Amino acid sequence: MKAFLKWLAGLFSNPETGAVSHSKVWANVACAVMTIKFILLPEPAIDVWWAFGSMVGGYALIRRGIAAAQQIGGSKNADQ
């Protein structure tokens, strides 16, 4: 249960400081709203599938890429 709460807090806060991250809050609110809207559509057209996948999936991939780049940059700075 504690791990789940830590994961849930990580959706809205900085894991290192514990401070609320407004960019995380609003990004997750936008993804939740898009997901709810997508679920409530009676039969989404193919363009809606592409838009939804691009917005939600693309955001997740970009966020992971940025995190990986920061991690690589941090390890290079630690070596110097």
C-alpha cells in the first residue's frame, strides 16, 4: 500500500523534494480528461484514435526521453 501511495504522489510531485509540480499536475489532469472523453465516445473514429494516442502516448514517451537525458547528463557531470 505504501508503494502505491508513493507512486500516486509521484504523479503530482517531485520525487526528490516532495514539492508539488504544477507541470505534472496539469499534464496528468489533461491526460485524465482526454482519457475520460475518449472512453465516453460511443464509437471513436480513426482520427480520434490517432489524436488520443499521439497526445497521451507521445507525452509519456517524451517525458521518459527527457528523464533519460537528464539522467545521462547527471552521470556525466558526476564523473568530472
